[in-house]
Amino acid sequence: MKKTLLSVLSLLMLASPAVAQSLEMTDEQLAPYKIKRDEAGNPAEPTAAAGQRFMKALTERDAEVASVVRDAVRYEIQDEETKKFARQKNFVLIAYGVIWALLAGFALAMWLRQKNLIKQIRKFETRFADDDDDSDDDQ
Amino acid sequence: MKTALLVVCALIACVGFVWLPHLVFAAELQYDLYINQKIFYYHVPAAFMQFVAVFVCGITSVVFLSTRSAQWDDIASGAGDLAVLFGALLLTSGPIWGKAAWGHYWVWDARLTQSLLLWTVFIGYALLRRYGGLGSERLAAGMAIFGMAVVPMIYFAVNFWKTQHPSNSVVPNLTGSMRMAFWISMLSYLSLFVLLLAAHVSIGRWRRRFLSVKYIAMETE
């Protein structure tokens, strides 16, 4: 979410020449809202800090415009999250379905094996009972 | 005592598996992996149960080889089949998760390859038990001991080699709702394992007794 917020705000700032032209802001005026960097060029603050400064300044300058920007960013984030969820939930459902299908298949195989075993035992018992009858007849 | 234990396991398994989906989806969302991380709560317990099944099979095989007592062989046979079952759960849920997280169903890294190897060893064990005939129990016991030796290599594979698979530090570092969902899943899987093992051992025992009587009857004729 923070990355999306940052990317949207960065796009606004990267298009600064066009933005500056339309918003009548110079590069010097936009400079405070860029990420602070150390001598090596690495970020010296959290990535969202610059965007938060921008939003704070925008809110102080014009609350209505700030509100509109926040809504646009919120919509972007929600749209991205919804698409990500829709794309990924199918994997979860398929994985769970396969697991339960395998467990059910194993239980069924065990049940069939037991049923077959009982059938063989009964067949054997019948055969023994017939043999006993035959031996009784012989006597 | 045995019946009471099985009843308790049945209750735990039923309650656990009914409650689990709610716990899983109520658990915190992992930031990087997002929703597909939820497969974790079924995939990892399946892996642990496979390891448990392999260890039970291996240890009871060792006892069978030293005592030649058939009851240990019955337990080994049941545990071997369960190693195949839980291995199948692991090797199907894993690639589905892999596709979601990595974009590939399968990568030939150390842990995945050795897991597949272990599964094929126990498929061989199950086939040997089914079709090996009289005397195959001892050969199967040897296979089970070999399989048991592979498990530590699978577990520590992520430490020894550079793998794509997540490390072993994930489970100890779980917090809050994720930890609860995971351990309820483990408990449910363990109860299911005990139930399936008891059922399988019972069937195996009856089959062995029936075959013994059948062979005696055939010899008498």
C-alpha cells in the first residue's frame, strides 16, 4: 500500500515539469517534497516521508484538493488489492480442494479395502461351512 | 484407553478442521505473499505429518527387524502408506503455492527434489508391501530405514544449500493469529494421522490373520 502511495505521488512529482507548468510550481518549490538522500545518494528517510510532507503541505494549502488526491490514491490502491486478491484466491481454493480430495480418496480406498477383506472372510466362512456340511454328510 | 484416545482424536480432528478455515482467513495477511500465503496452514502441517509418518515407519521397522514381532510390522505398513498420502498432499499443495508465489510450479532446488525422492521411496515401500509376497516385510523395513535417514537432509536442506524454498525460521517467528491458526492446523492433522494409522493398522492386522488362516487351510487340504 505504501509503495502504491509512493508511486502515485512520485509520478506526480516526476512529471514535475508538466505539473510545475500547470500548477505554476518551480523545481525549487517541489524540492522539499523529494526523498532526502545522503552523500552516497541512498535514501536518508522512509520512502513514504516525502509523500507525507507533500500531502501535509497540500492539505494546509488547499484541503479540498488534498482530499481529491487522497481519494484518487485510495481508489488506485483498492483497485490493485482487489485485482491481486481475485488473481490469488483461486490458487488457495484449488490447493485446499486438492488436499481434501486426496484425503477423501485415501479414506475411500481404505473403506474399499476393508469391504473387500470382509467379503473374502465371508466367502471363506461359507466355504468352511460347506466343507463341514460335506464332512457331516460323509459321516 | 485405546478407544478413548481414538474418540478424543476424532473430536479434535472434526472440531479442528471445521474451525480451521475461519482461523486461516481471520489470520493476518502476510505482506509479501498476500493471500496465497494461506496455503501455508495446510502445506506445512502436511510436511510435518509426512516426517512423523516416515519416522514412525522407520522406527517400527527397526523394532520389527530386531524382534520379528508382526504387530510392529503392521504399524510400519500403516505409517508407510500415510507417508505416501501426506507426501502427496505436500507435493500438490507446494507446486500450487509455488505457481502463485514464484510463478513456477516446480524448481529443482534441494528441498523440493529430496522431498520428491522421499515420496518415491515410500511409493516403492507401499508397492513392495502390496505385491512383494511373503518375506518382503524385511526388505520393506530396510527401505523404510533408508527413507528415515533422508528426512534430516530435507529439513536442513535450506541451511546447507541455496534454495528458493523459505527457511526453517518461518514457523518459530509466527506471531498472534498466524501462530494460532498454524498450531490448530498441526493438532488437527496430528489427530487425523493417529486415526488413519489406527484404522490402517486394524485393517492390516485382520488381513494378516485372515491370510495366515487361509494358508493353513490350503496346506491342510
